[in-house]
Amino acid sequence: MTDLAEIKQLAEQTNNLLPELRKTADEALAEAKKFGQSDALTQEKLGRIETDMAGIIQKMTDIQRKSALGGEHEQKDRLTEQQLEAKSAQLKLIRAGMNIDALSDGERKALNTLSNPDGGFLTSADISGRMVKRIYDASPVRRYAGVQTTSKGVLTGIVNNGRGSYGWIGELDTRAETNTPQFGEYEVRVHELYSYPKVSTSMLDDADYDIESLIINDGAMGFAEGEAQAFIKGNGVKKPRGFMAQTFATTDDNTRAWGTVQKFKTGADGAFAAAPNSGDILIDMATSLRAGYQTNAAWMMNRFSLARVMKLKNSDGDYLWMPNFQIAGGAFGTLLGRPVDASFDHMDSFGTGAFPIAYGDLGQAYLIVDRRGISIIRDNITVPGFVKMHMSKRVGGDVINSEAYRVLETSA
């Protein structure tokens, strides 16, 4: 079955399940109004449907990621002769630990371009590019955030903390001085992220064993998981600081300190407020974002939170989430007209004091800093009979514009 056919099938399953989800939610609400609380069987049914819906969302997200990886093999056709020789030399050294003197002159020369001052060598252009692509497709924040490369351990920049000021004037009037924009400096430090896959020497001795895939798949998988968690909830200690691990306050942009992100509270611990105003907080949250951040804004959450959002109505009884399925881009429907990405697995699920939903433009809010490429050190000593490959990359991340997004807290 093709990706498109499977997406259509899952979309059909969603459309079939959605009415039952919303009907059961309405039944639970009616019971709560009449008896003070909904029936336990109704709540159990609702929970089961939410879990089923979350499973469908996960399957669709997996297909979107797999589809994004399509065509990566085409990169091989664009490699230069020197890059192909460097890749060949690198795989030989990894496979058998060959002495560099055993390489051809072309391979030896090409390999010099990959030398790493910290030890080992940098991955070739083809391998590094394919690993980066896999990391990109598995790390949702990378799809939205700004990305810069540096050769240093820290990247600094300037951000405008204030807003432009102006005045109207007549032809002969004296021009009064306007307010000076406030500029602040941001600093994003890079940290080392590593992956340490191992393979038996007998497998490496097998000429048919695909050592290249081991490096790309296992290495990229470890890097992607580490990045995905850190860019969302990392505490900034030996790792990036996530956009959901910032300082939050309920005050608006005009009064809130720069560097503090505005939060909105649902009005109930661990849940949305009671109907009919359950979804109004999301309307307040979305409309609070300035126009300059709305164009590329998106809703970010995990699949379990989306299953809850699908049931929400505004005070007029209209559903806020609308189905709109596509393979590319990671979108899973729209909420108040803006795309929803439910692939943020490391974000909170609903619970007292949790932060399960964010909305905004991460391209302006969050900066990822990559240093150099991905390095590999071959280790055939630590574990007899096995070769371990210490793969590492240096990456940092932090919020540089706290006004470009909002977060939702599930509390009264």
C-alpha cells in the first residue's frame, strides 16, 4: 500500500471515529450537568476512544516521517569524485580498522579532508547528509526552528527587545526624539551529544554487511531522540534548553519581562474548563500572538493532547479542530485555522500543572546551533569481539524571542 493510500485509509478511520468521540464527550457532559458527574462507563468509553484516536494519529505521523525520507538515495548522485573516495576510505577504516597506508592515494588524500582535531574523523558528506536528514525528520523542533552553524562553542547575537517608535509632524514643526529600540544579546552554547552503537567483528568481516546503514540508522536514531527531548524539555545543563523549559508568566507582552514566555491557564486542574467555554482559552491564546508571528504559527502537542482537543467547542457550540490530512509537513488537521502538529512526543500530556500545548512561530522563537559535522571514533578494544563506534555531534538550542509563542498550563 502506498503512503498516500494509507494516509487516505487512516483519514477515513479518523472521520469514522470522530463522530463517536464527540458524541461520547457530549454524553459525558450531559450526565455531568444532570447528576453532578458523568457515568463511569461513559468515561471509560471516552478514554478508550481517545486512545484509539491517538493510535491513528501516531500511525499517520509515522507515515509522514517515512515519506519525508523518500529520495534520500538521490544524494549519492550529486557527490563529487573526492567525496565518493572519502566515503569509501571511511567505510574501509570502520569495517576492518585498516592502516591508512593500505588505502589508495586518492582515498588517503580524500580522507584527510575529514580529519577531526578532537580525534577520529568527521563523517563523509553523503553519510553526514543522510544522517542529518533522518535527524531532521525525526526531530519535530528542527522542522520549525531557526538553525545556524558555528565553528565555536557558543553563538551570540542581537535581538530587538523593543518595538519601533514614531511620530507625526508638520512641515515646519520641530522633530522630537522618538524612543530608542532596546537591543539585547542572546547566547546559545553548544553541547556534545553522542551515540555508541556496537557491532560484532564477525559481522564487519562479512562483506555483505551494510555498515553504512548501521552508522546512518543507529547513529541518527540516537541523535534524533536526544535532540527531540532536549529541544522541548532540556534544562540547559550539558544539553540544549527546551522551549517548554523556560520561565512562564500570565502577563502580556507589554508588561512581561523579556525572556519570559506568556502562559494561559485552562481554568481547571489537569483538564480544560467545563463546557460551554472549554475551548475559549485556546482562542485567547492564539489571538494574543502579534500579527508578525501568526503567518508561520502552528499548534504543537502530542497525540494524546490532540485527541482531547478534537472534542472542544467554543461558546457557540462550534468545534475548534477541523480535519485536514496531508502527507507532507506533519500537519494533522487545523485548530482555529492554523495547522496542528501532534508529533511532539516529548511534550506533556494533560495532568495537573502540565504544559501540554504550545502555539506560535518557532522559527522566530527558537534557535538551534550546530557545530561542524558528525565525528566517528572506532573502538575495537573496550569490548572483545565487538567494534564500538563513538559518534558525536555538537548542538545547542534555546529560545531567543520569548514573544513569538505561547504555552497552555492545565491548572485553575
